[in-house]
Amino acid sequence: MKVLAVIDRFEGDKAVLLLDDEEVQVIWPRESLPSEAQEGDVITMVLQVDHEATIAAKAEAERLLKEIMERNQEG
């Protein structure tokens, strides 16, 4: 899915982006934008699910929950 955003302004190390026609404001790290990006530029953001990262995050959450449960049973 592609999302268009306009760089409304910069506030220190943050950028204020206006997304799509609704102009929803999003605060974004300035360092994550292309170095040549300026106020008024239109940028394209591609959103997609990272399945591998999702699986890894779920596995880590399950591992932590198991660890907590084991500690509670010991005490």
C-alpha cells in the first residue's frame, strides 16, 4: 500500500507530515527522511507487513511470558 505525505514543516529533529487527503498529522524522525527532503515536498511511503519480524516478535513475547510464568512458580 502506498501512502502520499507532504512535509508540512520541520521542528528540530522531527518532521510534521500530512498524510493523504485527510491531512492527518504524523510526527516523523527527520533522520528517516531522504537527506534532500524539504518542506512542501511530497513523499511516497510504502506500507507492508513484515512477516518474518512479526513471527520473531511473537516468539520473543512467548519466550518472555514463559520466563515470567516460571519465575512466578518458583517464588
